[in-house]
Amino acid sequence: MTDKFRLDGRGVAIVGAGSGIGEAVALVAAAQGAKVSCLDLHGDAADRVAAAIRSAGGSATSAAVDIVDTAATTAALEETLLWAGRIDAVVCTPGINVRKPILKYTDDEFDRVIRTNLRGSFNVLREAGRILTARGQGSIVLFSSIRSQVVEPGQAVYAATKAGIVQMVRTAAAEFAPHGVRVNAVAPGVVETPLTAPIKANAPWYDAYAAKNALKRWAQPDEMAWPTIFLLSDAASYVTGSVLVADGGWLAVDGRYTPPGMAD
């Protein structure tokens, strides 16, 4: 039965594979037998992860891609298709956050978060959808967040993008299902990644977040990788349009915290 979770011989493109959750997904996908295309804004980081996969006996390639650029996103996935001979799954993990109260947000900050998180994810979803629906099968996983459901001061724009990703996933699931393509989202809680490094550096903030979920700790990136692998695999063959929450029970206990500087 464990074969259901294997990805042997499948072409899997991981966007954001250069660090954090994306890197963990790439490493685990390779360990499960996938041919992994490591794509990241930072090409050197993607190269490093691909090299690590190859040194462990896996199959990987890498490239730099800015998912805000539609043409670049299309080219990266087409190059993955040429290299792997097939694309069975695409994962998109990148996201940015500008933590500021609404009244202090600038137009440029708003545009930057929306452009990366929402437009970038849409570009990947659309281009992956074109390839996979033409093939007649496949799985796409985008990354949302618990912030699609619960918020705190300073999270307005980030939370809006993560809620938007959920609705894009649901719509794509409905549109792509007749073509044999499943689309789902993973919604992490607090995970130790480069994006959350400033919080880890602030002990009271870090500890408060740990205390606000049922498991009383932060997650490691590989704890987001395995739920993602499930959604990519045949074990999730009847799962589409879903949000897999991996938050240590944060939503269950409704954790809340006002970060430093967000009270005014």
C-alpha cells in the first residue's frame, strides 16, 4: 500500500525549491522517486538543491524563474517538460509578507505582495494547468496559509492573498477535473523558514506563536513536505479542491497574538 505514496519516474516541478518549504518538498519528492525540476527566483539556490538531490542518487535539474513574469514561468515549465519528458505535478510555494497596519501600508508594498503571492501563484497555476490538462492527468499544489482563515494586526494584504489562493484552487479544481487534473492547497501554520527568520530572532514573538497552537511548537519545513507529497501522489486520487491544513492545531485552538509594533 505504501506504493501509493511513491512518485517513481514522475516529472515534478517545484517552484520555490531554493529554500524553506520548497526545498524540503523537492528533497522528499526526489526521495520518493520523482524527477525533480528545482525552480526558484534565486538560480544559485535552485542549483544547490538540485545538486544535493543528484549527489544522493536522485534525478534533478534547476533553473531561475520569476513567477511574476508569465513568459518566464511558461518557459521554465516547458523546459522541465523537455528535460523530464513529462510533467505529472507542479508545486508552488513562494510568498512574501510586509507586516504593517493597513493605515501604514504603501501602494508599492500592496502591489508587491499581491504581485508575488497572488499573480505569481496564478501564473504557475495557469501554465501548469495548460500542460497537465493537455496531458489528461496530474496534480497541482499551491501554498495558502492559516492566514486565509484567521488574521492578526499587520496581516491584511498577506491574508487576502492566501485567501485568494484558496479560491483559485477551488475554481481550478472545478475547471481542470474534466481533464483528469487535481488541484489542492496546503495551508501551513508557523514554519521555520527564511520568511519567518525575523520572528525566530524575536524570542517573545517566537515563543508566543509556539504557544498558540495545540502542539506548542513551530513546524520544520519537511513537515509541510509530506502533506504535499500526499497530494501529489496516487494516495490522494480522490482529493481535489481541498485545503490541507498543517498547522499543529492552530485553527483548532484559535491561536491569537498581536506582534510587536502592531497594536497601534
